Amino acid sequence: MSQSDKNRRRITVEINNRSYTIIGQEEPHHIRMVSSLVDQKMREIHEANPSLDTAKLAVLTAVNTMNEYIKLKEECTELMNYIDKIEKEDDN
């Protein structure tokens, strides 16, 4: 058994009233937090669109989550560029 296999954890979580077993190397509290955020986002979208079936709800959740991720990544890049600029100015 490889070292990465030894570090794998199995955590059962509930998302959208269904149980899922997540297998990964992250700490259990992290997996539970991520699962909780996914569940929360699905509930928000379902409240706004109660007629969506589970597959469409999952896709919209993924699209919304990826949109938020990309915006945060762009914001992080802008901040890192700003910090680099300030550090270069300080060096001069």
C-alpha cells in the first residue's frame, strides 16, 4: 500500500438529503466544511428554483461555485500583483 493510500480517509456526509462517502486525504473537518458549503449552495439554488431536478440542481450549483471561485482567483491575482508592485516600489 502506498503512502498516499494510507493517508486516505473515508468520510460520510449528507448533501441535498443524500449520503455520500468522500474519500480523500483532507482532514475530516475540512471535508465536512466543504460538503456543508455545497449543501448550503444547493439549498439556496433550490429555494430560488424549486422545480429543478437533482441533476440540474447539481449542475447549477457547480456553475455558481466555479463562478465564485474564478472571481476570487482573479481578485487574489490582482492583490498579489498589487503587493508585488508595492514591494518593488519599496525596494527602490
